[in-house]
Amino acid sequence: MTPPAIRVVLADDERMVRTALRAILSAEPGLEVVGEAATGAEAVSVVRELRPDIVLMDVRMPEVDGIRATEQILATLDEPPRVVVVTTFENDSYVYDALRAGAAGFLLKRADADALVQAVRLVARTDSLLFPSAVRALAAEHARRAPAPPAWVSRLTGRESEVLRHLAEGLTNAEIARRMDVGPATVKSHVAAVLAKTGTRDRTQAVIAAYEAGFLNAR
Amino acid sequence: MTPPAIRVVLADDERMVRTALRAILSAEPGLEVVGEAATGAEAVSVVRELRPDIVLMDVRMPEVDGIRATEQILATLDEPPRVVVVTTFENDSYVYDALRAGAAGFLLKRADADALVQAVRLVARTDSLLFPSAVRALAAEHARRAPAPPAWVSRLTGRESEVLRHLAEGLTNAEIARRMDVGPATVKSHVAAVLAKTGTRDRTQAVIAAYEAGFLNAR
DNA sequence: CGGCGGCTCCCCCGTCCGGCGGAGGCGGAT
DNA sequence: ATCCGCCTCCGCCGGACGGGGGAGCCGCCG
């Protein structure tokens, strides 16, 4: 006796993509595409009705995006399906959001058919295991989450950077002077330079700029 | 003609674990365990010599941990193997480090044999795709990475919270007063209260405290 | 009804800060 | 040899800030 088929719902706003996915998955024994959706909202209702085992969810969709749809599905259903988020990737930082939304997997559209099938089977079967280079890209991306370190960062001289770090510790000029073993006047100069280069008007704004720029994480 | 077997190296400091993994993997057609290592350093040299397709790498190992070993392997070899990091999980934030090190996959020790095999095959074959609830746990963990919002957060009154947010925008008291449509004196009072409750001495330190506490993300 | 906490505002005072306009030294690039 | 960037300091000034000590008003709760 064959085990019950893995029931899959496809959510993607492009018909061609759905067709392609359906073709690939339907050709597989043990896999059954039971429904499709073209928007996030539709995905939610379709899933609610059909109760599939797996949802292949595109990130970019009209009305409600894939991430929100995933959230809603996982939040409102008792035994939610495993949601696999699908993306073209490229400039996507969606990966992280997908994770947070509770996605069970992540799939690149350029993955070959074989990998796709394998992935679906895997996700359907287990709640444990592995992830991919896609996520590595995420990690990098996340590290890059200050991808455009504002120009001023590179313009700060060594001393100015030191001063800014100390500012971000909440030190007064006098304290910074002691720590850096220079006169208070010098610190004032450096602070002034930092303010000018960061385009801020006082130490508080400079500290904010430092935080926002991820300046404090850069080692 | 059968395709060449996927060549696997096991790196784990516990012999029993290696034995178990070997037993599982060797039983699979198309998989071949070609080597073992008990330390990170050993793993690096074994991999260098045997050039496997896949390395199952324990995180916790003597001398050099799995993360570093992974880094070294990926950095020093031309065609490095896919490294799958293995962990017992539990309190691990290793996941993230593993990612950064360039691991191609992540595997829980409690994964069943079937999933393990599947995972190895998958990683061997593709460079694309998916990851697991293990990573979801990571995401949660990462989100929880400010698990103890300092006590003062809850003590701030509504107005004080508003003021703190405005401070974190780099506004002066006068500007805050205008935005909140109150007198400057009132803002001074609130600021004083914020400083007292946050245990800081000036607005800059208060802003730092707000950032460190994740106060600004809390909606 | 009497606290009590939160919000609003007041004055005074000393300090810190940031803007302005310098200046000297030093090392590397031109 | 000269210039330029960086680091080091100086004085002066006005305004912003933070501390201290109030005060009146409201709404809630016992």
C-alpha cells in the first residue's frame, strides 16, 4: 500500500511559474499539487480550505506578500503546513524575514527540478535539518546589513574614529581626553571634526549616526 | 553504470557518534564514508588529503572547534567539500556562526537516519535550497537576543517613553517640546525622569541605553 | 476624602558643549 | 622644498543641558 501523497499548494503570482512547478511536482509519485494561489491573501484562504502538507510560497506577490501570508497561515491554523518560501533571490534579504515568519524552508527559483522535489520531500518528512548556501548569502547579507556604510565612515581619521567610539560609550570630553591621554582641547577638535563629517550637530546625534551606520560593530 | 559514490568524511570527537553515522551512511548505496577525524585539526588534514564531497562536522570538538575547522577547510582548499555542521543543538547559537563560516548545511543530531541520508544526498547534489526549523529556532534565538529588556523600560511612563524616543532622534529639548506640544520645562522634567530611571547622566547615555535595550525596536 | 502617581510648568545655577578663529609640529606625497 | 593632512593644543563666547527644589492639576484607588 502506497503512503498518502504529499499534498502541495503553490502560491505565486506568475502563472507560468505555477505551471512549471506543477509540472515538475506532479510528475513525481507521491506528490500531489492540490491547489494554487496568485496572491498572498488567496494563499491564506486556499491553504485554510485545502489543508496541504506543504506550501510553496513566493515572496513577491500582490496584496499580501509571501512573508505576511506565511505569518498568517502559521498563526491561524492549528496544524499548519510546512511553508517553503520561494524566491528568485538576487538582492533578497527576504531570507531572514522568512525565517522569522516561521518558514520551514527556503528555495531558490533557479534550483533544478530534482533539488526541488527532494526539498519538498525532505521538508514534508522531517522537522529537523539543513539549509543551504542561500542562507549563507543571508548571513553575509545580514553582516552587510549596513551595506552602504555611509560615506563619512571612511572619511574619519583614526583618532576621530576613536573619539566617536568613546562618544558612543557616553563619555564626556574630559573623560575621553583622559582615556586617550591627550588634552581636552584636542578632544574638542576631534569631536568637532566628527560632527562635521557625520553631518550632525551634537554628540547625541553623532552617536545615533554611529549606531545607524553599524559603525560600532565594525571591528 | 552507477554514478560515483558520494564521499563523506566524519568529524566528531565521540567515537560512538562516528560509528553510528558511519553505519547509517555506509548502508546507503551511493554513499561512502572515506575517513574520520576526532578533532578539528585532524578534520582539516584528513579533508585535505582525502578530498571528500561532504564533511559532517561536529561543532564541539577539542583543539579546533568545528566552526574554525570549517573556515580553514573552505579557505585553504580550491574545491572545498560541502561542509554540513552537526550539533546537538539545545542552547546553540552555533547555527549562525556556522553560516558565517560557510557551512552548506546544518544538521541536528536528533535527526533520524532517513533525514540524514536525504540531507547528505541533497547537499552533495545542489548548491541551492532549503533549511529547517533548526534555523527558525536560531531566528527566534536571535530575536530573543535582548531577552532581558532592562527593568527600567517598564517603569517609564507614557510621556517619558515618548521623550526617550525623541531623544533617540537627536532632538533638543526645545524641539521635543514643540513636537509634543508642551512647554520646554515639561520636557526637562521628563528628561530628568528618564535619566533617573535609566541610570544615566545625560541624554547621550540615555540614547545609548535605549539602543542597547532594544527599546527603539519595541513597537 | 485623602493620598499618590503622572503630567504640566516655574526659577536658579553651574557645567558642559559646540562654534569660531587660530597655531605649531610632523610626516608623507609632489 | 613645499604643500597637505593629521594630530595636538589655545581662548572666548553663547546656548544648551542637568541638578535642585518647588508647585498646581488631574484621576484613580483605597
